[in-house]
Amino acid sequence: AQKVTQAQTEISVVEKEDVTLDCVYETRDTTYYLFWYKQPPSGELVFLIRRNSFDEQNEISGRYSWNFQKSTSSFNFTITASQVVDSAVYFCALSESGAGSYQLTFGKGTKLSVIP
Amino acid sequence: EADIYQTPRYLVIGTGKKITLECSQTMGHDKMYWYQQDPGMELHLIHYSYGVNSTEKGDLSSESTVSRIRTEHFPLTLESARPSHTSQYLCASSDWTGRNEQYFGPGTRLTVT
């Protein structure tokens, strides 16, 4: 069965610090997809990134970067020079092709607080 | 930008009332989902649909029901609301492959008194 673990429940950083959110996943499929979502206090989930299991290249988008390592089953998310607007709950999620369903399994989320 | 809508955004209702949470998307997505999320907690899938006239129960048992008569519309109904139903309900959709990201609506915060 698929599983996503976000061991960090809450993180607090001072503005402009870098912060890394950890995500470890479990799956028996060779084809799967990993996602990060942001949930600000307003409650809506905002899609940030999708990676497929065949592409281990790291990705950078502005202050955001993602490190995907199949060897350790991890898909970590780094925010560089954090800002107050980054304060939110961040969810890592996994979608696998078992039974063709591609349903998302979410981690429990990491609450990030950026202090001015 | 995702075009998925939920109404109402907030609802406070008494025990025993019947309620319907609306969800609509304008992206033509075949797959739609309902998640339940308690404040600060993980998301749990309660219903999903692969297309018109298709509905399935998710991982978390729920007393709610859903219907999918039109591609763009996926309402969730509680026949008799109870305080244990107090939660946030999030609707999402994705394209037919399901491999791609799910787009989420703004959510409905339900309080049953």
C-alpha cells in the first residue's frame, strides 16, 4: 500500500532563512507521481509541483526547489529566503497506477510559520 | 488557474438537517473527488467519480452520498447532519488520466451545532 510520511509537524523560521520540508514515500509501483501542495490559512489547496517516477532531475522555480531521490524514497522541498507569505501547511502526496486509479495519498502535512 | 467552485464557503446548521455541498468545475475534467479535512489535519478521500454516473467510496467511511449526473457537477449530500460531521470539505478534479495534478476548490467549512 502507498504511504506518505512528513515527519515534521511544525517548523518555525525567521524571515529570509532557508527551510527544507521532508517527504518520504512508500510504494510498490514502478510508475508513480509525487506532488506538493500548499494550503494557506484561507484553506484552499494550491498545486505546486508534480514529478513522475522516471524523472529524478531536481527542479527549481524561483525560491522553491525540489530534490527527488528514488534511492531514499524522498521528495524534499526547499524554500530559499523564506517570506511571511510562505506561512502555510504544505502537503506532500503520492499517486500510483495500481488498479489504474491514480488516487492521491497525502501526508499529514507540515505547518510552516515564517516569523518576520 | 483552476476553475473549480464550491458553495457555500461556510455553513452553520443544526443537527438533523439535510444539506448539500455544491462543487462545479469548468475544465471538462472527468475525475472528481471529495476530501474531508479536520483543522490542521490530513486529508481523507471520502468519495470520487470517474465520470458521469460513476461514484465510488473513498478510504474514509462517510455517511454522505454523492451524485454525478453532469460532468461539471459533483454535489455531496448529508441526509441528517450531526456534530461529528463538522469539518472542512474539499472538492477536487483532474483530467481523465488521473496522472496529473488535482485541482482543488476553496472548500466548505461545515459546522453542525
